[in-house]
Amino acid sequence: IHRIYCVGRNYREHAIEMGHNPDRELPFFFQKPADATVLCTPASISNVPYPMATSSLHYEAELIVAISKDGRKISVDKAMEHVYGYSLGCDLTKRDLQAEAKKMGRPWDAAKGFDSSCPLTPIIPKEEIKIGDDT
């Protein structure tokens, strides 16, 4: 894993829960460091410790799309050529630190990009997943 890009405010109900108007505010991107990942497999017990410096750890289930090749200004009809596969993940957030940083107008990297903040399952190549037109 080279980079982890995340999309914020792309889930309507969560945007509303966080006090935002999803009809007026577009989704945005943020990053997590690649070494924040913790591989979780059925054959192993993964240890995701409760992080330091927070009393409000939140979690969100995420669909992870693994990109396998570079590209810029990729057309919709060529987009799937860049997808390697998929995984399930969990976006962990130190919500109290994030709220404080937002209040002060500061970046909230420390609330999102801490050790073990991105547990995920092994990536499954897209060829191994059957996705039909009705999926």
C-alpha cells in the first residue's frame, strides 16, 4: 500500500449526524498514512489497540478500492482498468481531537492518521468478485 485516500461527507446520514448539509457541501478527500493499516484475516487475531490521547474513538465501515496503476483525468469508461481489487476497512477517528482541531481551524491529521487507524481485510482482486449490472 503506497497511499490511502479517503472521501469525507460522501455518506448522507453521517454528514447530517456531524452537523453538515449534504445538499450544500460536496464530499472532500483526506489521507491516512500507509503504515496506519492493520491487516485483519480470518486466520489471525489482529490487535487494534485503543489509541492514546482520546476518550472518543469512532469507527466507520468502509469499502476500500485498491488502485493498481497511475492515471490522471481518467474517463469513466476507462476507470475500471485502474482498479486492482476491493477490501473492507474500518476508518477509526479520535473524534474529540478532530472536533477540537476543527474548532481552532487546524488540520485534523492526528485525529485520523494515528497508528492502527486503518484496519482492513486482504484485498481481493476484482477478477475474483462477480459484479453484475444489477449489483
